[in-house]
Amino acid sequence: MEDRNQCEHCFKKLSSTSALMQHLQIHSKDKIWKCSLCNKTFAQKAKLIEHQYRHDGIYPFICEHCGKGFYQKDRLKTHEMGHTGERPYKCDECPLSFRRKYELNKHKKTHNPNEKDKMLKHVCPICDKKNYSPSDLKKHMLKHSDKRTEQCPFCEKMFKEKYTLKSHILIHHEAGFNEFSKELETAENKVGIL
């Protein structure tokens, strides 16, 4: 790859001039592609098509391991890394590695004390624990609550979080785990949770 195919905005290197030209549309303020259903606009036709898949409930990219569908090829690739254990983004300061580049970049900030303090800005009002994001704070708040919303379909036991329910089923109802996982992923696909 030559430097002439490098984006002047984000410095990403592309494989060809045509790939660079397509990539540059991401940085364009001209959003000429418009969704006929919700009027949202996009700089790239491909992004409009992906958006329309969501309206139509179409998931053209299917995982060969579990059958879960995705509307973006990149999301499928990242999902499949979960099956293969691949974590291509490695931290150069510790042994951790990640499936997504943005996760690595976020993690790298934790090695810098100044950045770490900036990132930990979502504070629990009960115990003052600092969290990285609103979703991390929401998960943390479950520890202070007796609310259990996830119910085991095999024994009616209740759990605070979905991952705890999955662990319970795997340990106590191993025979039903694969069936449960497929049903759960099918339900998530139908409501567009990816």
C-alpha cells in the first residue's frame, strides 16, 4: 500500500484509490442518500442499504457457527471471533487482547492515570464506585437491587443478568443450553439486538 491511498482525515490506509474515494465519503458532510421510511440521511449508499435492512428486519450475513444474522458484514466477523476465540487487537503494555480495535483503544487509556480518571466519570450514587460508561453503571446498580428479571425456562429460578442466567443453564441444565441459546439469539435477532 502506498501513502497516496491514505485518508487525510483519519490516516487510515486503503488498498486502492477507488477504496480511498469510497472511504472519503464517510468524512463528507454531504449526506445525499435518504431513507424513504424515516428520512435519515447518509453520506454513503452502502450505509443507507444497511440502515434499510434494519427497517425490513433483514439480516443478510449469517453466522455459520450458530445461525445468528447480522445486517453488517463487520459485525458478523466480530461475532464469529467469539466462536473462534480470535482476538487480533493486542495491548502492547499488558497481556490483554480484544476483538474490536475501539475496545483496545479504550483499554489503552486505562494504562494512563490521567486518561483513566477522565474515563471513570459515571459514579454510583450509592457506593461512589466509578464506572466507564452508563451501561457499566447500570450493570453495577443491579448489585444494589433485589430486582431479578431473567427467569430460567427450566427451573423458574430468577437472575439479575442474562449472562448469569446463561451460566446457570450451562451448569445445571446442560442438555437444554444449546436449544436455549439458539432461541435467545433468534429472539434477539427479531428485535434487532446485535
